[in-house]
Amino acid sequence: MSGAQGTSGSGTSAKVVGLAVAGAIGGFLFGFDSSVINGAVDALADEFALSDFVKGFSVASALLGCAVGAYLAGRIADRFGRIPTMIVGAVLFLVSALGTGFAFGVADLIVWRIVGGFGIGIASVVAPAYISEISPKHLRGRLASLQQLAITVGIFAALLSDQLFAESAGGASEPGLFGLAAWRLMFLAGAVPAVVYGVIALLLPESPRYLLIKEREDDARKVLGRLMSQDEVDRAVRDMHRQIEQDAQAAETGTLRGPRFGLKPIVWVGIVLSIFQQFVGINVIFYYSTTLWQSVGFEESDSFLISTITSVTNILVTLIAIALVDRVGRRPILLTGSIGMTVALGTMALAFSQADVSSGDPSLPGAWGPVALIAANLFVVAFGASWGPLVWVLLGEIFPNRIRARALGVGAMAQWIANFLVTVSFPPLAELSLAITYGLYALFALLSFVFVFKVVPETNGISLEEAETLFPPKGSAKAKAGAKR
């Protein structure tokens, strides 16, 4: 009996993992589409004669679509289903890849980037939602982390393909396959994973939870029956019905409003965490690293290679974070990450302050080039092993059930807006001074340490609903007791 159960459990786990991996391909597209512009930035600037501001806006424009897509994704998924929403995302990715690849001016390039951003926003919501809804409780945490891992793999694939296209053509602006400029091929490459994602989405079963919400219990049972025994199906259906009823009650009674600037304290914690995650400048590395290294004297081919190596580093340290998060706890990892980011970014600021600009273009003399390179990768290590995945973990843990969906939406919106501000401001700031720019990011990294140390609670080992007690309303007995302590 026990052996049969073990085999059944093993088979069930394998099937669920397979579905979760398939669903996480949305995260791969997320990472690919957001980072593929890295290798094309300079070529685009030359092709369309872009100013620093317009160049920054061209890169950041996708993030405007991300904000809208993330805001609407939940509503689309709740109305039409998780699978149709994935297909919509795949179509938007495909249209964006073709549109940007054949762009004839900066205006339509920005439009297609926004379309792709809309797809990114949808993927950032529907993929983790689908994974959580098809995963059993004992696997949910690890399977949910597949989304972040898929994003890092997508970033790596984008930067690797950028490098291959640029090197085969002899430069990002040079003609490659079919006589198209290499930068156009970089964008067009995104059509391949978009089609793959769409085909896989067509083959995936709909979320059982969605089917129950739509009162299609027979269909939900059929999906669950492919993943577990009949007894487990009955128990899962009962649990889902109970959770759906609780969510319906939460939607009626939950509110984000609170005494501090109109929002509950815990909501502000989520917003500030999201802002700090972006204000340390991590996406400057993944959007502009090729341009950055060329601007301080590295050859184009070396700059592409450096960017690819950095993306591999990001994947490896994300795996480390996933392995440690439930063992070490959230706060110690975040605090350590903040210290590492502060030191690395401060070192980059110091290195760039030594840049030689006598020839017009800045270059890093002597050992300062390798120092800046090592510091940049240490920054990625510190971020990828801490603030990268853990902010998403905390956002899923700190909000009580009755406001979780809306609070997550607010946190995600704050993250996209912060990302947009950093991305659009980097070119003019870099033109002013790379030392000042990275010094500013170092300051935010230091402030992130102070914020976590003073404000963010440890959520490891407590239930989701217990998180609410960590931030009792102002004036309550719990708050007064906490103040006395």
C-alpha cells in the first residue's frame, strides 16, 4: 500500500512539475523580451539618430506596456481563463518581435515595444498564478520559484542570441542573415519562443480553480484526475471550494486603505520593497550593459561576451537563493544582499570616477576596467541571490488573504514604474557622470539595508494570515503592546 502510494505520489509530482515548467515558459519570454534590446541599443541610436532621452525612452517604453498588462491580466484571466490569457500573451510577444524587427522608425519601434511590454505584464501575472493553482501545497513554494528562474534563463537566451547575431555579422549594425541588420535579427529571434509558448499553452489543461469558479466542476475533476488519485481529487475540490468562498468574502470586506498616507502599513512595505528592488539599478545591467562596457573602452565583441557571462551568473545565484530562502530566512538574505550591493556599486562608482575622457570617449585606465567588471558581476551576484527572487517571495507572503490580490497588484505596479524611471533616466545620467549614477544606485542599496533592518519582518515559518499581525493598525492593543516592548 505504502509503495503504491509512493509511486503514485512520485508520478503525480512529475506531472505537476511538467505542467509548472510549461507554464513558466511565460517567464522565459518575460526575460527574453525585456532584455533583447540590450545588444541593439547602440545600433538603434545610430540607425534612427536618437538623443540620449529618446534612446532611454525607447528601451523603457516596454515597461509602460508591462504596467498596463500586469494591471489587466488578472481581469482577463478571471474572465476568459488562464490558458486563453497565455495565448494572448504569446500573440503579443510574436507581434512585438516582428514589429520591432521590421521597424522603420523610432515611433513604431516604441509602439511595438509597448505591445511586447503588454505581453510581459500578462506573463508576469498569469504564469505564477497558473503554477500556484495547479501545484499541491508541499510543492507550491519551489514550483512558484520556477517563474523567477525562467526569467533569468530568458535574459541569458536574449543576451546570448544578441552576441551570436552581432559576432556573425561583424557588428550589431552590420547585415546578417537575409541581408537584415543584426539588431533586427535580435528582435526577430523572439518570434521563436513566442510561437513555442503559444503551442504549449494550447496543449495545457485549464486551471482547476478557474473551472470551479466558472461552476465547471466536472471539467475541474477531469484535470485533477490526470494529476492525482480520486481521494485526492475529492479533497482538492473541497479545499478549492472553501478557498474560493473565502476569496469572495475577502473581496467584499478587504481594503487597502489605512491610516498612513491612505494605505495600510503592510501595503507601503510592499511598495517600498518593490521600489528599492529597482532603484539599485539592476536593470541597467541587463538593458544597457553592452553599451556601458563599450562606452568605457571595451570592444563590442567583448562587451557582448561580458553581458552573456553576467546573465549566466544571474541564473546560478538565483538557484542559490531558491535553495537557501527556506533555510536561512528572508531578512538575513536581504540584509546580506544590501551590503553586497552597496559595496559593489560603490566600487563601480569609484572605478568610473577614474575614467579618462581626454580623447572625448571615456575609458578606464590600468586596472580600473577589470575592477569595474568584477564589481558589476559581484553586484549581480548580491542582487540575484537576495533582492531579485526574495522580493517576489515577500510580496506573496506579507499580505493577508483578504487584500492579497489587490496589494500584489499595487506592488507590481510600483515595481514597473520604478523600473521605467531607472531605465529612462540612465542614458542622460550616464552622459552626465557614470560615477554619480552608480553612486546614486549605491545610496539606494544602503537605504535598502536600513529599511529591511528597521521595518521588514521575518516571514519564514509563519502562515500567510499571521503576517497581518506583524503590522497591527495604529492605536490597536497589539500596536500599543509592540510600542511598549
